[in-house]
Amino acid sequence: MNAASPATAADAKAAARRKVASLAFWSIVVAYIVLGLKLAAWYVTGSVALYSDALESIVNVIASAAAYWAIRVSYKPADQDHPFGHHKAEYFSAVLEGVLIVLAALLILNEVWSSWRHPAPLEQPWTGLAINGVATVINAFWAWTLIRAGRAEKSPALVADGGHIMTDVVTSVGVFAGLVGVVLTGWQILDPALAVIVALNILWQGWHVIGSSMNGLMDRAVDTQEHMHIRDIISANCKGALEVHDLKTRIAGRATFIEFHLVVDAAMSVGASHVICDCIEDALKAEIPSVRVTIHVEPDDEAKLPKGTTAVPFA
């Protein structure tokens, strides 16, 4: 596969940047709309479960704003103080979102305690549920959009934002079903009980978001399937080399960093070995978006495989 020209690659990156930034901006707008609808649903019913749902949407607003900032920072070019770029900025946004989710869960549990001691009947439950249902449909569509785009563009902030919103959708569906049960049975205790379930669920999701983001900040390697794909690309494009060893990878937001040692004949010229490196780099860049490749060329006395080996050139 031929590598794209510099101009084409630059245009593609610019288009991806605009797409991700646009989605992050509209995520803030959608979060405000959903928050308004859920606050209205809570206001007309007085339900503590709907209050917990609305409280999580406040977190969505803050998290969406943080994601927008982080994405803009992450696309800034490398500079003297950040020679490897600003890709990891998105992980900070995702960690913040996880912390806010946990905080929201604790606030919900505090409200549940008050409601548990002083249960009150729901007011206009069907109106409130209808409003909340509209908010849930909007959230479901937007969460699917963010997760799909975030995975395609390798944006941790968009994926985390979409994942959080999808959690909100799941809890909203649960709250809807539970409150229908409250209305039909008259068991008011179900309202705070539902809020407890919502709180515990988002606590779990918050921990998951924080854990995933911390992996990124700790220079997590690509997964096994991607690692083998990288090995195959290198093996198919290293004609003239004797061996490849010490392959290492790490992920930083959209960027994938790859480094390895390339063993060549000691008598090979610098120019000839550089041609092999260029061939490998071009192949990797054609297959992996936003890849950064570092190759350390070594003479054959640094090889780890026995001399005369003709199999896959990986030690």
C-alpha cells in the first residue's frame, strides 16, 4: 500500500481535527439541552431518582467542556517544551470526568438518605417520565455518535465522554422502568432505592473511566492484535535487513509510538540502511494513523538470532 502524499496526509489530519473539535463543541450544547430536560422532569415530579439522573447530567456538562479544551490542546503541534506533542492532554480530561462521576454518585447517595427518611409521593409522574424519555433518546443517539467517532479518530476524550453518556442512558432507562413501577404499585420506597442503584452504577463507571485513562498516562502498549499487525508490516517491508528485535510500542491519545532495533550487514552503507528504514516507516504510516516511528540501526554482531536464520526476522 502506497503512503499518502504529505499534502493529502496533512489535509486528512486537518479534517479529522475539525471533526473531533466540532463533535466536542456540540457535545457541550447537547449536554445543556439534556440537563434542562432532566431538571424539568425532576421539577415536575420531585423524584429523587430523576434528581440523581439530572445530577449526572450536570457532570456531563462539565466533562464535555473539559473534553473540548483537552481535544484542542491535544491537537497543538509539538513545541520546544513538548517535543513529542500534546496528545496526552485528552487523558487528563478523561480522568477529570471519572472523578466528577464519582463525586456525582456521592451527592446522589446524600440526597437518597434524606429522601429515605422522608419519602414523598410523586407529582405529575407521567409528564416527568415523558420529558426524561426525550432526554434519554437524545443522549443515546449522541453517545453512539461520540463513541463511534472517538474510536475512529483514536480520541480518548470523545470515547470517555460517549461512554459516560451511554452510562447515563442505561441508568435513565432503569429509572424510567422503576418509576413506572412506583406509579403502578404506589411503593414510594422504590424511588430512593432506584437512586441508590444509579449511584452505584455510575461509581463503577467512574472507576472504569479513571482506570482506562491512567493506563494511557502510563504509556500503555498497543493490544496484542495490533502488536502482531505491526510486526507483520515491518517483516513485509524490511527486505535487506537481517533481523528486528526489541519492538516496543506506546499509545498517547491518537498517536502510536513505535520503536525497534534493525540489524543490517555491518558492511552496508548508511544510505542503503536508510532506504530500508524509509520503506518500513512509509508502510507503517500508510497503515496506522498518527504513527511515530523510531528505528535504531545496528550491525550484524548485535543480532540475537543465530547466523543464517532465514525465518521471520524478529528475535
